[in-house]
Amino acid sequence: MNIQDYLQSRFLSEEQLLTAAECTLLQLQQWQAERMAPQPSYYVSFSLNCRSVLAEHQQHRQVRYYAIATADWLRLLREYNNAEAAFGHFKAQYKKRLQALNVLGVITTDRRFNHGLDAHIQQEWQHFLQGTYGLCTQTGRIAEIVDKELAIAVIEELSANIDLPDSERLQHAKVLLDKACAPFPEHEYPGSSRQKYLHPEFTT
């Protein structure tokens, strides 16, 4: 799949996002400036050159693509007045999903998901705002972010410790990562989390 088909099938252009979220461009830009809404995950620039016997014309355009779940996030922001409140929702949902996974037995000793959780979520919030998780998860939902990061922590922990040959836990973590992780376009796949943790045999 070429990059254009990948983006059009898996992301929302800024115009599509504003329609889906029933939001104006000005409001989106204000939320982004206040660090309440994510930046685009992809910026695509197009250049068109047209020449005829009468004239020559050049046209340049940039399209910004957002994760699909960004539309839901923008609708949610109408309930919050500032970045602190928006982050509070993100943090609560992050902890809720983490707790649900822990109940299912997806647990790690990684300090980021234990005593260092609050600092970790603050860092995750920054990645979310930068559009990073729109790029590397399926749709950019908070639950997918937690699934992806916790699964990677479990995989790294079990793979590094030869005294923990728990193949069932390892397989469970890989299935979780596979569901949450984006497929990635061809030019990004090498070195991606999907390639690194799910298909290391394809390392070049």
C-alpha cells in the first residue's frame, strides 16, 4: 500500500476531522495552542506544476492527517475549560485501562507502571499532544496507548529475564501489542515497535 492510500484509509485529513468533530479550524488551533488537542500525526506536501503554450502555473498544498480517535477527543474537549482538566481526563482513563489490564494478569515490575506511574502518564500526555500516538497506534485511543506501552514493557521484561520463561504471558502481551499497534507504512516499518517486538526476524 502506498503512503497516500495508507493515510487516506487510516487517518482523517484536517478537513474531515473538523467535519466529524463539528469543530471550527479556529477552535482546533486554539485547543492545540493551549495544549489540549493533538497535533497532526502526518504532514503531507504536494506540489503541482502545470505548463502550456499560454502560461505556467505552480501550486503547493499541505494536508494534515490526524488519528481517527482525535474526532472523539475534540468532542470531549467541550466539557473541559483548560489543559489541566483535559489532562485529568487523559490520566483517569489511562489509569482505568491499566487497572483493567492488571486484573487480566497483564502486569510488569517496570517502575513506569508502578511507583513512577504519574510521571510516566505526564510523559505519555506529551507524546499524545505531539501526535505520536496517532501515528503508532491503530486509532489513537487512550486504551490503545496503554495496551501498546504495557505490552512492550511486559515483552521486554520477559525477554530479558531467562528466569521468567513464561511463554503464555509473553504470547498474551504480543497479541495485545498486535491489536493496539499501527501496521505502519513501508518506509516507517523498519525500526518500528511492530517490527522490533513482533517480527524481529525481519531486521535488516
